[in-house]
Amino acid sequence: MRLWSLRPSYLDARGLTALWREGLLAQKVLRGLTRGYRHHPQLARFREQPKPVAAIASYLEAVSQEAVRRGYHFDARKIAQGRTKSKLPLTRGQLAFERGHLPRKLKFRPHPLFRLTPGSVAAWERSPA
């Protein structure tokens, strides 16, 4: 599971589709509707929010908006009700770490749900094998 902190607009078609699918899985986990992935480290930043399901719903909303912009047909009805107005913290180190996974042509900008803060790679991030 990879829930990118980068703006969805920087992902290719395959990446955006994978992000949508993985985001929906994350939402299912946060809603307690599955036993798998319950302890996945990518979910930590959502669980830290007062309303984790609203946070992942806001995240998915941005992914859905990018899909619409591209003319894709993602079913936005799958996104849980409720949204967060708060911006989740995102360290510059985390964003830099994620940027290393993408081709060099991508711009260095976060997903719109997050605001940059000073710091290193997040505690929940696993080192690449």
C-alpha cells in the first residue's frame, strides 16, 4: 500500500488507479471493515487525526477530482461521508523520500490534504528493501 503525499496530478494513469484502489482499501481498514492491513504503517497519519475516516475521505476526494479532470470514471460514491477541513502535517523529509520513488520528471509538490512542516522521514515509513 502506498498512499502518496504528492499531488495525484503527478501520477501516471497506472499510479492514479493504484492510488484510488489502495485509498479505498485504507478507508475500509479505517472503518473497521477488514482484518487485513490493520497495522499498515501508511495508515498511521490518518489514525492520528481526530476523524481518521474523514481524513481518508478527504484524501480520496482529491484523487477522485484528479480522475474526473482526466476523464476517468472512478466511482466517487465509494468515498465515505464526511471530510476534514484540517491539513495533515507532512515533513519535508517525508516528501523528499516519496519523491525518490517517482521519475525525475515529477515536480516536488504535496497532496493538497497535507501542509509541509520541518522534519525528517516519518516514523511510519519503511526503508526500501
